[in-house]
Amino acid sequence: MAIDKNAFNPEDIEAYKDAVAKLGALTAMINYYRNILGNRQQLSNFPDAVITAL
């Protein structure tokens, strides 16, 4: 749930729903963030890298 309810318009929400509904998409999305969080030590070698999450 977004803290700012106005951050995403209804079209954005529908686009996310459509993307997540595809076979394997949710697993891929979760693995993407799991990989980022699991590799913070390696990412510390790049001090200018900005890591953001939805």
C-alpha cells in the first residue's frame, strides 16, 4: 500500500496489476528486490549507486 494515495493514478495501478498477472512475473519481481537486498555488500563497492524500492 502506498503511503501517498495520489502517487499512482488508476492507469498505473492497472498496469501493475496486468504485469503481476502474467505467469512468473510476481516471482521475478520478488527475486529482483531479493537480489538487490542480498547483494548490498557487493553494491557498497559503488558508492554513487542509488538503490530505490517501490
